[in-house]
Amino acid sequence: MSEFEPRLLMLIDDEPAQSRLISALAAREGWRTILARDAETAIATLGTRQGMQLNAIILDQWVPGDDACALIAELKSRRPAIPILMLTASTSPLLAVEAMRAGATDYLIKPVAPDRLMHALRVATTQEAPQDELAPLTEKMPSTPDFESMIGAAPTFRKALAVAAKAARGHGPVLIEGESGSGKEMLVRAMHAASPRSKMPLRIVNVGGTPSNAIESILFGHEKGAFPGAFDRQIGALQHCDGATLVLDEIDRLPLIVQERLLESLKRGDVRPIGVRHSFRIDVRLIAASNLPLKELVDEGLFLPELFDALSSVTVTLPPLRERTGDIPSLSRHFLTRIGEQPGLRELGITDGALALLAAYDWPGNVRQLQAVLFRAAVFCDGDALTAEDFPQLLNILGPSQSPGSSTPAQGSSGVMLYTADGNLRPLEEIEADVIRLAIGLYRGRMTEVARRLGIGRSTLYRKLSELGIDNAA
């Protein structure tokens, strides 16, 4: 389809304000929206001339209620190829499983950021984009917010954790950089759990998901009547987090004028709400997270150098998953264990062929996308272990060279590469170093357990770390 051809969206929603918002958002990207306020109207619409031209459906689960999955199945039976995105306020993994089995393309938990909703719609309806099991499923499984829950043996990842663990014990600002989905929020929560302020609230403000004309008020607060529409006094996030921790996610998208005010507050240790002449003293632990390297934005004039200096005295850089593919086996098994604990699912194994396939993909959505892919595959798997055939879209993207029958040497299920690019075995010393790194990541830095599992003494383990040049944090 040409990107200039009009696209038609059916929105099944009975809430006027939400309908207007979604229709307006979709219109910005060239969508025309038709509204169905109940299930009967939606089904009838499929048989009309407009219904035959539909490119996507967004369904608010509130409309059909308990019959949401039955409605999805009915819509898919009539139009098998049409993508269906379900909006819901429920965080139930069981509902996610049932919706996907009924035919939902994606599952979005409200409130959903406008950018996220449009991204999901774009991915679901773009021919060139990864679809099916690569759709960015948003269902979230509960996780333990601590450093031991963060899986990985790659040296760059272990170094990042070591820096974060040390910084967690302090009170100063911390900057966390890493691509979307690389684990920044989980790291933030681990740092908070290990910090002296762990018993105080943690508040996360998503800058990217907040309208630019509202972010100043959300951070600094405002007095009643400070500007048109300020009908009540509002306490800002900075003042609300006095004595606690405030996280500014996607700080790379903070407007320059608000950057100036934030810098002033950090320098003076106070906050002045909009429309108020005096300031309030605050003691806030500020953690900033950025999808982009802030130094590059400073060089481009898009981020204040003084604010960058104030935030970056401690910087944690999380590597993208494509730079630590050796962690994919342990991450996959960890996620599959957690997925198996969800209602309606069971714990599955994963074959070497499937792991080799996962390792060959570049994961633009990083760890979050890997978890979503495994979740989706687990929903539809009938066997006891995931195989490469359970990831048909990956097989389609990567081509026949990554099929299970390919003779190309691949990374084994241990997560250690045995072969060089020309097909020869790697030197034993390099393999040994990778095995030790893998063990450190798998047993989360518990060196006594690492030594026991490797069948060596602790003193031997530390000697090998020194000889092989492995950082203790790795």
C-alpha cells in the first residue's frame, strides 16, 4: 500500500473523550476513523463497503467486557488478515493470553502513551515491519526489583550494574543511558531498592509521554489561576518527592525552557511552582534516564551543557541486546520460567536451534522485545520446548541460513561461541573466559556458587579472573 493512500481504522469504543483522542492521534498519521460503540455495530460494519476497506481495528475491552475475546475471535473469523489491537485497564496475564489466542495482534494496558499507541498501530499495519510474534506486546509480568534479578554476563553489562550498585548507596543525581527496552526502568527500581531512600516513594515521570505544554506544571506544580485552565492548586513532582526519589524518563525530550528551570532547582535545592513568588526547599534524589546519548544532544544544542554536567557525575550506560547476544540463552530461560508461572501458561524449554535463531536477530526493542517474543511464542506453543518453528516471523526475516537444518556453525545453548567467523574453533583461553563470564552472570555474581558450579576453588577462580583479565564486576 502506498503511504499516501488513506487508511481506515475502526475504533470500538463507547467513551467519547477517549474516542476523540484516538481519532485525532490517528488522523495525524493519515488514518480515517469510523466509530462502533458496541459489538453488534462492529460486526455489522465488517459487512459494509467501508468495512471491506478496513486496515486495522482498535478495541477497548470495556465495551464487550467479559466477551472481549469472543468478539476478537468473531472479528478474526470474518476478516482473518486484519490486525486487532486491544486496549484494557486489566493487567491480568491470563487476559493477555486469551486475547492473543483469540487473535489480538497487540495488547495495550491503559493508560497508554500516545506515542506507544501509534507505534503499535504502525507496526501492526506496516508490511515491512516485523509482525506477529515481534509485535511490541505491552503485558507486564511482576518482577523483583533487585540487582540479582538482572540477568547477564557480558562485561559491559556487568560493569554497568557495578556502577549502578555503587551509585545506589549515594544521594546524588544519576544518569542512565540506553536504548529503549534495554532495562533502564528495571535498573532504576533495583537502585531504589538498594538505596537509603528505599522506604520512601519512587515516582517516575515519563517526559516523552507528557505533552510539552504540561511537563513544566507536572514537575514544578502551579498555583490556582496561574494560567488558563489551572482551576486547582497542584503540587509538582519535585516537591512531592521531597526526601524521596524522582525519575525523569526520556529526559532527552525535555524542552529547553524546562531544562533551564530544572537546572536552577538543582543548583539551589528548591522549587518554585508556577504562579508562586516564593520557593520551597527540597531534598530529592534525581535519576535521569535517556534513550539517546545526552552528550550528542549537548553538541547539537538540544540539551543544556550545565544540566548535563549536573546530571552526569555518575553515568550508567546499558548496552543494547545486540551487543550482548551471549546473554540471550540465560535471559530466554529466565523469561520462560517467569512466563510459565503466569495463569494459563506453563514452563517451557527452548532448543539450541531456537536460541541460535534468537541470537541472529538484532533486537531493535532489546530485552523488552525479547520477553514479548518469548511470551507470544509460549502462548501458541503445543510442545514442551520452543523450537525455531515457533518464531516464524524471525525465520522469515533472517532467511533460510538460520533455519534449524542450516549447517552454519551457531552459538550453542550455553551462550558461548565456539567457532570463529571462518568456522574454526576459538582458542581455549577465550572459551574459558566466556564460560566464567557466563557463570558469573547466571549465578548473579555469587562467587562461591560460581566456583562450586565450575568445579574449582574460590582461590582458583580469582586467579583465573586475574589471568584472563576479567573484571570482578563481570
